[in-house]
Amino acid sequence: MGVFMSIIRLMLHWLGRRTLRVVFGVGDFSLFTGRSFLSLAQTKRLATRIARAVHEQGTVCLPVILIVGVFTGLVLGLQGYHVLSRFGSQGLLGTLVSLSLVREMAPVLASLMLIGQAGSAFAAELGIQRNTEQIAALETMGVNSHGYLVAPRLVAALIVFPIQTALFVILGIWGGSISGSVLLGVDSGVYWSAVHRAVEARDLQECFMKAAVFGLLSMSVCAYQGFHADRNRSAVGARAVSACTTRAVVLSSIAVLVADYIISSFFV
Amino acid sequence: MKNTKLELSVGLFVLLGIAAIAYLTIQVGTGAVGGGDTYLIESRFTNAGGIHPGSSVMVAGVTVGRVEGVRIEPSDFSAIVAMRVLAGLQLPTDSMASIKTTGLIGDKFVSLLPGADATFLKPGMRITLTESAIDLESLIGRMAFGSVNQDKAEKETK
Amino acid sequence: MEPSAYPVALQVECLQKGFNGKSVLRGVDLEVPRGSIFTVLGPSGTGKSVFLKCLANILQPDAGRIRFDGRDLGAGDSAAQDEFRRRCSFLFQSNALFDSLTALENVALPLEQTTTLGKLEILNRSRDALRQLEMEEFLDQYPAQLSGGMQKRLALARAIVTRPELVLFDEPTAGLDPLRRNAVFAMIAKYQRHFNFTALIVTHDVTEALVASDRVALLNQGRIAFVGTPAEFSSSRNPVLSLFRDSAQALGESLTEIRRSHPTP
């Protein structure tokens, strides 16, 4: 009996410790993001820094977005055609492709691709800068490292993610028209009119809002992980950088999917 | 040199992005009735199944408005559908509203068939001539059991 | 940069710092006179770097007081700390150069971010700093393309470009060969005279430090065991001091011994 009670107590302790750690982590992360935005004002040459970040997340990631966008549309068109043709409703293919892209696929997939390309690079860069004392060097110079390293990337994410998502949507709809009406039997006029009819301003609003939220969320998770690469107790040096990059990608992807569910439930 | 290259690529990217967003909102996202004044009319249906806020309102196959809301009329258990219609469109008072479907299993929408009266519907007025949604499921069921006519006759006597 | 009459640039009282219950600094007291080259010597692993990082506020000391120019740098006094950062530079043991920026951009960064100078002025001052360290040809090179000694010079250029009153050097000669070690100390001495800053150096290179410094302190087991001039350091009969001196000398001898017994082909 006594053994049983002490096991229960140990489990409760473990649970409490875990919970406290999560609460501390979330609070610390929020403080980090808030501080980054507040220190925007202290950064000079901000436009150049933001332009560089837009380049990193935008131009550099453009090919990936284009390829993934087209192929997502192609697959949606193909699968959607075969499902809809069972009910004789191929005319709704445009609706299916455009609405699934605008509401869900484009913001989520574009964000995941950007996390994979720009977010991981950002986390690794910050991790190395932490490791080689470059962040400490900034601090000793009196440069606000949050404002200099993190904030421009967060601002850029708010600009870039909606743009990439819009491109993703357009290419996806084109991809759907290629597989649906060029390769398969939907009339292209029917396809496009279904697209135009289906998408409303409200859907686009949801789409761009999601993209901006995902951008901010994923980039700040990546920044947080990279910035605190030295906090990891189990790994140091190059291992710490690789561990923080992995965590950045995994956690920000999860964060995007959770946020997607929450935002969708508000809009539906 | 390096900086100007960066500026150029960022500028091109942002321009492309603005073009994409503009294309989406102007070309694709026209499902909603664009700007302009609208007015509210109502119509009473015995069955408004499948009609939601946001469903299309069409005249002659052209979208002219949106359903604003659907509510129940407690006195006779009928459905009252409120619709916003473009202000430029004047509908005769004897217009008929019916609930139709795009394709076999597509979205339900409200179709307005303009009448011939010389007087027009004013904001807040109610269309009296209506045709409710066809209950596809029971229709198919009845067809399958070959009793469409019999059922219809039964219904009319009710 | 208003010249201050206060004769002590940096004053440390009873500084303590520990990690995970193991105390590294056990009450360090030190006064660094203005305009001097002050060297803190000590065997590896006695917390010299920790001491310097506490001064630069990279690490938070557990207890003790630090006064810069007579002003207390309390943990909560962010205005005093900002002022300290503006007037003080830190030279990292690892140089901590920004590896994605060129040499010129590295030097220009502190000016760009912490001053209100114009673009041209920043460029001129950065070029000046690099010219004084004879690095003019390497303006557009990235740190990774520079040799170790070159990187050290670049780090020094970045440290002095803001015209600081106090420069903290963390093991400036770590990992350099004897010739370069001399060169680094000569460089520090030269620019210290030129710019007239106060230099606080932490190192374990006794010979070079004794030649270049105005004052020397020995940090041993978390406390200051000796403070004085280099001459006093060499002649002191303090047992800790002689032990350290002898061990350094013994190391040198054993190294020469090894070299002698394994002649390079």
C-alpha cells in the first residue's frame, strides 16, 4: 500500500514538474516574442534588415513554393476528379480545388515549406551565432540582439507568408486546371467558373489571416529555439545547433497545425 | 553592388506578391457580391433545408445577392429567409422565390423569378410566392419504391 | 567622451559567482587605474574568463559590486549598464566576429547600431580603424577567409572603433604561437597609448603580460592573491606567486626539452 502511494506521489511530482516546465516555456516564449517586437524601435537600418529577411524567406523560397503549389493542385485535381465523377459532379472540381487550397492547403503547406527552408536556416543561424558568442558580442556592444536579429525576421514573416500563400493558391488552381481540364475531362470554362463562384472575400480573408498568423508563430518559434540553443543541457556545440534546429522545425510545424485548427473553428 | 541586387530581388518579389494578392481578390474572390448598395427582402418557405447565410441569390442564373439569415416563424413553423439583393435591381412584387440546387448534389441557392407587376418590392417586404427545396433524398427513396405519384397525392390531401 | 577626473576606471568589490553550487569566484576585489594596462594572471580554470564576463554583464554575478567611473553597475540599473556598454568594449577569446559580414561591415556594425552617425562618417571611421591595424586590403574579406592573427586584429578594430574608455580582453593570445602572442601584446600596448583607453587583460601568458602591463594581479582559487607592478610580481616571495611563476617556467623548460629531444626534420 505504502509503495503504491509513493508511486502515485512520484507520478504527481513528475506531472507537476512537466506542467510547470510547459507553462514556463510558453510564458518565456511569449516574453521573447513581445520583447522582439518592442525592440524594433531600437534597431537602426531596419529597412535593410527587413529587406534581407524578406529575401531569405521570400525570393530564396520561391522555387519550393512554386513546385509544391503546382503539384498540390495537380494531385487535388486528379483525386477530386475521380471522386466527383462517381457522382457525376465533375463540374464542382473547380470549387473543390479552389476552396480546399484557399481555406486549408495553401496556408498550411506554404507555411510548412517555409519552415523547412527558411525557418530551419534561421534557427541554425541563430544557434551558431549563440554558440560562437556573436549574440553575446552584440549585447556587449549595446546592440539589442532581439531587435537586430529576431524582429526584422518576424516583420518579414508577416509580409512574406501571405504573399507566398497567394502564389501557392494561384499555382495550385492552375495545377488543378491542368490535371482536371487539360488531362481529364472537365471543360475549362466550367472549371474556372466554379473557381470564381466558389471563392469569396471571406475565404480569402481567412486564408491571409492564417498565413500571417502561421508566419509569425513559426518564425518566432524558430527564433526562440535558435536564440536559446545554449539552454539545452543534453547537447553542446554542433549537437546543440542541430538539436535546436530539429526542435524548431518540429515545434513550429505542430504550432502551425494547432493554430490552423483553432482559426478554422472560428471561421466555419 | 550586392545591396542593389538584394533590393532588386526583394522589390520583384513584393511586386509579384502584390500582383498575386490583387489577382486573387479581384479575379478569383468574386464569389461574393462586390461593393455597392444592397437592400433586404424576405421570403417564406415551408422548407429551407440547405440554405445558409451566404448562399447565393440568383436571377436568371446570375448572382445578384446573398442570403443574410434563416429563421423560424413560430406562428406557422415556416422558414423565413432574409436576402440582400443589389440595390439597382428592382423586383416586381409578384416575383417568385424558389430553392434550387447547382447540379445533382451541389449547393442550394435561392432563385428569384421576376413577375410582371408594375409595383416593385421595397426593402423589408416579403415575397409570398415561393417554392421550397426539393427533398432529394425522399424523392429518390420514393422513386426507388415506385410511389412518387401516390405520395404526392397523399401530401396534397394533407 | 567626456574626460573624467576619477582616477579609478573600474572598481570591483567582493565579486562572487558560482555554477550549480560550485563557487568559482569567491569574493574578488580589484581596482583598475584609469589609462593603464592591467593584467589579471592565473592558471587555466580559475575563473578568469568568468570574472571578465561578470564585468561585461554577459554573466550575472551572484554577489558583489562593480563600479565603473565611480558609478555603481547594479543589476537593476539598466541606464548605468547601457552607459557602461557604450563606453566599454569586450574582446572575446573566440573573437566572436560576425561570420556573415565582411571585415568592414563587422567594424561598422557597432557604429551603425549604437550611434547616430551618418553613413559616410561610419564608413570613414571604420576604414580608419582598419587602416590603423593595417588591414586595409582585407575590407571585403569574410572573417573565415582571414588568418587567426588577422581575425584577432579585426576583433580589436571592432572593439576600438567606438572609441571606448575601457577595453576588456579575454585571453587575447589564446591559441596563438609565441611570435603572435608578442605581436598581440605589442598591438594592445601600441593602441592603448594611441587611443588612451584603459585595458583590462585576462591571460595566462606570464612573460608577455609582465612586459606589456602597468599592473598585474594574480587570480587564484577564486580570489586575488596578488596585485602590483610587474617588477614586484617577478621579485615577490609570495608562495602562491612563486608556485605559479615556477610552473610557467617549468612548463617552458619541459617544452624546450621536448623540442630538443624530438628535433624537427
